[in-house]
Amino acid sequence: MGFTSKPFSEQVAIVTGGGSGIGRAFTEALASAGAKVVIASRRSDVLRRAADEINATLATERVFPYEFDIRDRAKIEALVNDVFARWQTIDVLINNSGLAVPETVEEITDEGWDTVMETNLRGVMQLMRAVLPHMRRNDFGDIVNVSSQAGKHGYADVPSYCASKFGLLGYAEALRDHVRKTGANIRVFNFCPGLVDVEITRTGQAAREGFIHVANLARTLMYALSLDRNVVLEDINLYTR
Ligand SMILES: NC(=O)c1ccc[n+]([C@@H]2O[C@H](COP(=O)([O-])OP(=O)(O)OC[C@H]3O[C@@H](n4cnc5c(N)ncnc54)[C@H](OP(=O)(O)O)[C@@H]3O)[C@@H](O)[C@H]2O)c1
């Protein structure tokens, strides 16, 4: 097992929730560097628009929309099978899809809890389980999990979200230990950002007070991925000053 590198122009990425917010910023950065990026989530109109806009800017087709629901195991497996069948590789997986249901510990409903856990945690596990054999076979992969400041600290208004994001970090550590033990050329990165502005996203515009401009996440992603194959910037905590 080696530490072989691979140019972005030969890489294929899947970014869940890549049509909006942080996922879209990651998608733009990867596609600008030359990677093919499959953006996957439920809203096909949002995905289509993002892909069209980015492809028009780059004057080439690098972003491919794929409608899927991370709560649906069959859709997860179809996504992975379709991407692998088309390009015979999945080099980068960005587990970015996520949501919060704001219910305090006293208000929490089983439905709210399940929605958060199935989206932010179970879906990631199922997607990982489907992607990992392909990365192992090609002996190349970068996995990026978008956790949160709420994966490190508890907040009274979103206990289920905190549990899912803490859980995501625990799962990622186990995954990292697994790939290390198997000697695979696979790296696992976690982003734990504070509040990110997903409304004011243009370059040059200032983010709202107390929020991180989303471009900082994209720049950090590309920096992290650019490190030597045997180096992992494990947990990336990004907060405003
Ligand atoms: N913004 C922040 O301040 C902040 C801070 C820390 C961490 N985060 C995390 O960053 C990630 C991205 O969030 P964002 O802030 O960029 O907000 P966002 O634009 O709302 O992104 C969330 C994405 O998740 C997708 N998604 C939700 N449910 C899904 C499902 N069942 N199946 C597939 N995709 C689904 C959504 O797409 P569809 O609706 O099309 O399915 C959407 O693109 C999330 O994991 C969030 O927890 C955000």
C-alpha cells in the first residue's frame, strides 16, 4: 500500500448537499481544481441550478447533479453504484448533508430525533459502507465529514443535532482507526465550524457579524487535501475570532 498522489483532474468527488451552502462552496473549489463533482441531495432544482452555474463559469461540465435522499438506503446504494459505473473511481466523499430540528430536551419528539439521526449519522454510515470498498480497491480516498462546533459543545436548543454531530466525530475516529489498521491510502478529515454564513456567499462580500465566510471552508478544504498523502489534518475547528 503506497502513498500515491493523484491530480484533481483525475479525481471524482461526491458532495452530499453540494447544491447549497457549505457543500456548494466545496463543490466550486473542487471543480475549479479540475475534479468531477457529483452533488447529491433531495432538491433536484437546487442541484441543477448549482451545476449549471458552476459549469457555465468553468466553461466545461464538471459538476453533475444527482437526486437522492440520504435517509433512503436504496438511493444511497444507487448513487454509489451509478458514480462508480460511470467513472470507475470515487476519490473524495464529502459527508456534508445535515440538518437540525430545534427541540429542547423537554420538547424532543421521537420523529425529530429520528430525522436528525437518520440524516446526519445513519446516512453517513450507510454511504461510507457503500463507498469504502471502492476506495480500498483503488487504494485512494479522502473522506471529509462536516460536523460542527455542536459536535464539541452542547447547546440547549438543539440536543439531537449535538448528539448527531458528536456521534459523527466518534464514528469518524473509528473509521480513521480502521483505515490506519488496514494500511489503506485513505484519509479522514473532520470540519467542526462555528456559525457559517450561507446567505452571503460571494467572494469579496463580508460575512455577517459573528459568521464565517463560506470561502474560508473551501480554502481550508483544498489546503487539507493538498497535504502529503501520509498527513491528515484530522479535526478542523474553524471559529470566528
Ligand atoms: N451553516 C452553519 O453555520 C454550519 C455550522 C456548522 C456545521 N454546519 C453543517 O454544515 C452542513 C451543511 O449545512 P449548510 O449550513 O451549508 O446548510 P444547507 O445549505 O441547508 O445544507 C444542508 C444540505 O443538506 C442537504 N440535505 C438535508 N437533508 C437531506 C437528505 N435527507 N438527503 C440528502 N441531502 C439532504 C440539503 O439538500 P436538500 O434539501 O436538497 O436535500 C442541503 O443541501 C450541515 O451538515 C450542517 O450541519 C453548518
